[in-house]
Amino acid sequence: MPASLLPEALLRPDGPIAATDRELAAVFAGWPLGHPDARLVQEYLTGRAAGVLDVSGRPAAGSGAEAATMGTDGNGTDGAGTDRTDGVDTPAPGSIVLDDASGALALVVALTGAGPVVAYADSIAAEESARRAVDAVEAVGSRIQRMASVQPTPGLRALAEASRSLPGPCRVILSAPKAVRVLDEYLEVLAPVAAEFVVVGRDKHMSRGLNAELAKFYDRVDVSPGRAKSRLLIASRPRSAASQGTASHAPVPGASDRIPAPRTAAVSTRVPGIPDIRVSAFGACFGGPTSDPGSELLLDAVRSHLGPAAPATDLPEADGSPPAAAEPVPTDADQPVAPRRILDLGCGNGWLLAALGALHPGAALTGVDVSRAAIASATVTCAAGTPDGNGSRARAADPHHSQPTCPRLLLQDATAPLPWGAGAEAVAAGMFDLVVLNPPFHDGTTIETGTARTLIHRAHELLAPGGRLVCVFNSHLRYRPIVDRVFGTSVQWARDRRFTVVSAAVPA
Ligand SMILES: C[S@@+](CC[C@H](N)C(=O)[O-])C[C@H]1O[C@@H](n2cnc3c(N)ncnc32)[C@H](O)[C@@H]1O
């Protein structure tokens, strides 16, 4: 694996890499070692601009760089032959940086190119930390357009609108997505305006499926040499006429009007009394158009303990042994009344909210999520409801139910301090009788449990006196002690081979 894509000349202390390194090291303590993906993009863009690298990230023919670079790792182009003739970069008049969690990619792109940069992330928490980093570099901060400035229009539509603000065909840099369907959606929206589409990530997060997806939109897909276990997939020669550019690089009107429809499926559950629910999910939404098995267990526990049915018999332990006898089942005295104000903290595609709406038809439902795709998906799911048309909106119009059940959905980082939102729409402490929580334990492709800890604290603040948290997690995660610490005590409501559901109440 080469130590660098670049020849020595570009790596000297008076060279272009050293100049951008000084800016980046002032913002990121671990630069460049702690940011291998952004470093690789920095080298690729610098080498392309100098004409020493071709579109595949290898020495450009005739540039004299072939002998000077430290070699490649033998990975050639993928599906497009080994054409190395287009070595000199045609300057892209703008760039789009996607799902850059730290701001390092946006800064690298802005520092190595002259055009405007659009930065978009599905997670508004990622976008916020990127914003802080980018704002630290005065020289380029103003050239980076962020989605915050085009809110309240969320998600892919805002991205499409922003891409149209660029002066011509652009270069897209995407941090490797968790699922191919995320790439697919970005390609649908951006391939019409992107002359080059680059995916950057750790080797272990790159799949063949990503190459195949890029190849649907571009005639050439290259795999760059690896560097520090990171790699680029570079798609060029777009099939769409618009992104091939025009002589004048004129804006491409209407090129990105097409917003992909969410994937949709009718989801049945084994939980008694819950109808099939038509679930929709945009690409980046957790789980796709499905119900999460952990959330199904949680829903069944809520039905058993808070719904019209009697408590279910205890489930066996993970190893098949009888249920732990010590687990207290709530008595009538601590059995809360049916919840009227329910919050799903991290609502994903909205399936759980829609199901809770079916279980408690009179309740006011709220969903909060940090992901633009999740809120967009939950909006569609909750509006459609069950395949027979008996959706939330239909129930809202039912004269037998006094309160509307169409959920309020909020794009919000739930780790942020309360209150969230403003005015009548604000979500504040003490507002809910029931908070359901199926917390994340991944941040992108990394395992992370700190968010769950903060969300458990937030749930406690959000509950009214007598209100109750119901939380599900993978049984190997040690979340129950956290719930115990925050609430004083908890009870196990359910457990199966993979998941544990615990409940804890705020004193009345
Ligand atoms: C395991 S999923 C649960 C989805 C849904 N409640 C269900 O049961 O199907 C966790 C959700 O939490 C969201 N999430 C992660 N971090 C968050 C944060 N800081 N604030 C709000 N939502 C967050 C994720 O986007 C994801 O949709």
C-alpha cells in the first residue's frame, strides 16, 4: 500500500500539501493521521489539479510522475479498462460534499479547489459538527454552503436545490455510506449534475455493490490505490447528458428535479391487535421499510403492560432457561393509565409511532430524529398508515377519537439540551406520559453507545410526573444499569434471544 498517491515534489514543505496541512492541523488535532479518508481526498484532488494523477488516482501518462510516486497496490480500474489518458483535471466549477461527519472533507475540498462547495449530511448532528470545523477556517468558510441555510426544506429536495445553485457540472465527494441504497438515492439526485462522483471510505466499508451502483450512472468506475486502509471509488464519464457539461459550463436547468420516491412495504407484525402498516423509507433511514425486531418486542411489551390486554407471560431468558423469577411484574398500583402523550425518541421510519397510534388511538404522538431521511420517511409512513387506508390521518378524522393521532415530527438532535423547537411546536421537559426508546449503537459505521446514555437522560427530563420510559436494546449492551442510575430503578418487561425491554417510571 503506498504511503502517498503523490510524487515527492508535491509533498515538500513548500508544496501544496504542506500549505493545506497547516490550515487543517490548526482545526483537527489528529491531522493527517486521524483523518485517512480526508487525507486521501486531499492527495487525489491536489494530484489531479497538478496534472500528475489521472482520474483513477494513478500517475498520469506523460506527467513524469510514474517513476516518482511510490507505486500502487495493483488495483486497476474496475469495469472501465485502464485508460490513463485523461490525466489533467478539468476544474470542476463546484463541489458537493456528502455525509462528512467532521468537516475534514469539506475543508479539504474547499482548500484544494476554487469553486463553491455545497455540504450536506443526512444527520443534522454530523452537519453541525462539520459546521463548527468549517467555520474555524475563515479563508474558505464563506465558500461552503450548508443545508442549514436552506432549511426548513429538509432532505434530498434541499440538496437538489443546492446542486442547481452551482455554476455547472460538479464533483461529488461522498463518505462511504452504510448501505448501497444511500448511494443509489444520492446518484438519482446528483448524477445529472455530477461530472465525477467519488466515494471515499475505509477498505472494510467498501462493497462491490457500491461499484455496481456507480456503474449504473457512469461509464467508467475506478478503484484508487489504497492509502492507510482507505480507498476511493471514482465514477466518471456520466451517462446523463447534462453532467457531461457544456462548452460554457452553463447551469443545468432542472437537472435535479427528480426526487426518488421512498421504498415502501406493507409490514405485518406478530404483535396482537396491530394491523399491517404501510412503511416508507428513504435511503439513509435506519432499517429501510421494515419493522425492527427489537421495536416489535418493545411494542408487544407496551401492549401487555399499558394496552387493553392483560400482561403476557414472561419470556424465557436468552439461553432458553425459564424467566428470571426476581423480575417484578407491575402491580395494579403502579400500572399507569393509558398514555395520552407519547414520544418516540429516534423515530426512524415511523413504523413504531404508527403502531403505537393503532394501540392508543386517542394519544398525541411525537417523533424526533436526527436523520433527515428518517423524518421524511416517518412523515410518509404516518400519513399512509395501514394498507387498507386506515392511516393516522383517517383516524384523526374519526369522530370516536377526540384527539388527532397524526404525529408531530421533529428533525432534532435529541442529545441537545431541552427545549427543542420554538413556540407552540416546542418540545419541552415534562411533556410526555410515555417515551419509547430504541437507541442507536452505531455512529455511521462505528459502534458507539454514548448517544444512548444521553438519550436515557433526555427521556427522564421529557417525562411528566408518573410518566414512563420503555427502552429496548441488544441484551449484550449494558444499558439497564444506566436506566437504573437515571430513574432509580427499572423493571424488565420482556426479553428474547437478542433483545431486552426495560421500563422505568418517574415518581408521580
Ligand atoms: C434503532 S433506530 C429506532 C427507530 C424507530 N424508533 C424504530 O423503533 O423503528 C434509532 C433511531 O435513532 C436515531 N438517532 C440516532 N441518534 C440520534 C440523536 N442524537 N437524536 C435523535 N435521533 C437519533 C437514528 O437516526 C435512528 O432512526
